[in-house]
Amino acid sequence: MITAPEALEAIFRRTAGADAGNVAVTVPARELLAMLKKIRIVGRMPAPFLNLTALRFQESGWLEATTFDYQTSLRITRGEATGETVHERLIAGNYVMNTLTELVRGAAKDLDVTLKWEWKAKASISLLTLEADGFEITVPSSLASASQAEEFGTIADWKNALGQEQIAGAVVDVQAFRDLLDSVAHTASKDDTLPVLTAINVVFSADRITAYATDRYRLARAWIPSPVAFEGSFLIKLSEWKRIRVLMDKPGDMQLLLMGSVGCSKFETVHFSGKDFAVNALTVNGEYPELRKLFAKDYSSHMVFSAAAMKRASRVIGATTERNQPFELTSTEDRTALRISTTWEENPAKSPLIPAEGEAEVRTAFNPYFYQEALRALPGDKVRLSFASMAQPVRITSGLEPLDQIVLEQLVMPVRLPNPGK
């Protein structure tokens, strides 16, 4: 990684105009394409320069690429920096990515691409040309190829301009943290009129990191052990998490830094940094609901099923229902099995009996989509349904986990059924 003196020296060269010569860097085409895809710009940016990708590179092959959209900054690195000169340029990242996609299609796997900047003194800009496999392609945007101090600094050094203090930090396992948020992400709301619910709530306590997500109809909670020495929380927007998680694809530890105003338990900015990536993201501002209260203090009955049998039955019966039409789960009289059936009389359908471990009198109904997503999120080949009462949300957990050691638990709100006695 570049040290602080090296970064300052590079900024001095940029602002002093000393880095205006012809420069080039050659890297494996597929590696560069993978890097640009991971930090790709999504959607139409409010300012033209936000469509650009900031590059820091050395001609020996070290490369750092950064994108930024006023909400999240994504940075990815390849190779190890040396003591040689660090060059800085802006490129039209999506244009280069789309061009590379076609260049590597059908080409040799070891195809290299050279990014070559040629200084045009008359226009005071560096024009970028891509050279690979005999092709020479000039990137059309002069803005993208110019080394402009203000735009480059905003994109590449955004985290340094936030003016916030570091409140807390921790070292966490990359894959464990990614799996934690992924396990609850499917229950986060897609309704932008409720922005707080479109985020995942990450809570730090004395011995664990807990993640919550809800859309008002279902709720997921999961945790991982963590020896953190602080308490607090932040909200990360689901759409931003989907972009961030792509960078967390290699095993190892990462640094998690939480920034904001001193004395505030809600962190305003979160920083993730691993071996070859760094992320800075603004958190969602708002009060997250007290979801802990929705979990019952005691679940009086439980039924454990084969996950494969339950998933298959829910898929088949779910396919027979109309949009938003619930299906019904009903236990047998001896309470040793359960059946899934449609609630619509015009096209009746029912599953085979699904044997159960444990006994519970069950008559409840769910939105098929919500129920199937809850099943897919669970690890292992056993699924457990736990009931406090038929009117309360049903808790869905892995049947392989002891009741006092549950890591991921989901609540799904049942659909009201008519009283069979009326």
C-alpha cells in the first residue's frame, strides 16, 4: 500500500503539473476488467465527473482504482506498490470496462492490456489509448483522461474530507461479516418511502455483532461472536451493501472503522479495509425500530422438518397460487406431520404429508414468496418452526441448532385465516 509521504508527493506532482509526461501501465486484461466491474458506477450520476474512475498506478504494474457517488466510495488494488513514481489519472471507467469485455471475449486468457497516456501540450491534457491484441482504442472523453486535481481528489480522497472522528474500530473476519449481513438482507424493505427499513441495522455489543432487517411483514436477526469493546450501531442501505459485498470475496481479516460525532452511539460513516480493497460509506440517518420486542420470550411448541421436503412442497404449492395468494400449513390430527395447501377454492392443491419431529397443533398461512425466502436463507438440511401462538409471527430457524444456540432466526407474519367454525 502507498504510504502517506508517497501519497502527498503524488498530490504535489499532480497540482504542480509535474506529472504531465507520457506514461503507460500494462496489466492482465481480465484482472483489470474484474477490478472495474467490482467498483462499477451504477446509474446516472448527478455530476459528470462522478462517472469517472480515479487511477493511481506505477508503470511496473501496481494499480489502485476508486469510484465515488457521494454515498459510497469503493477502492480496489492489485499488486504491491514500490518506491517508484506514482501516477494519477481519471478514466471513463464504464467505457473502459465495456471495451475490455469485448476484447477479452474469445482472446487468450493471458491477454495483457496497456493503458497509455500521451501528453498533448496544446490542449494540456493526456489522451488515453487502450492497446491489446493488436487493437488501439482511444477513450473519447478528454475529461476522463485529464489529470485534474480537484476532481481526482474528490473521487480518490473522499474519506479524508469527511471531517469526522474515529469513534471505534475492530478487526473482523471478512467472510463471517459478509455472511452475517447476507443472511438477513433478503428481509430488508424495497420501499423507498420508508428509507430506514431499506437498510440493514448492524449493532455492536460487548461480545457480538448482530444484524437486523425487516420490511414490516418479516424479520431476520443473526449474529456472530466478536470481541468488540464498544457499543453502538449503524444502518447500511441494502443497495449500498450489494455493491460493497462484491469486494469482500477473499478470506482474511478486515479493519472496520466507525466514525461520527464523539459521544454519539450511532455511527455516521463506516470504513472497511482489507488486503486489496477499501470502502467508505455514509450510513442511513434515522431511528430503527426496536425489533427485539417482536421475538417472543417463550416459544411453547416446535416442529422440525426435512428442509428439502419443506422447500419442495412450498415451491410446488406456491406455483399454483395467484399473486399474493397465501398458502396454508396444517398439521395432522396426531400432530406428527404437516401439509401445505392452497387457500383458494377455485384451484385446490395440496402437498404430501411432511413428517415432523416434535408435536404442535398448526393452522396458519403465509405469503409463499416470504416463506420460501426464509427457507432458502437457512443452512443445513433441517428447518424448525416455533410457535408462541398461532396469531403471532412464526419463528423459522435451522433445526440443526440447539434452541439455546440459535444464530439466525427469522419471523414471518402469518396471514389471517377464516374461523372454520363460522
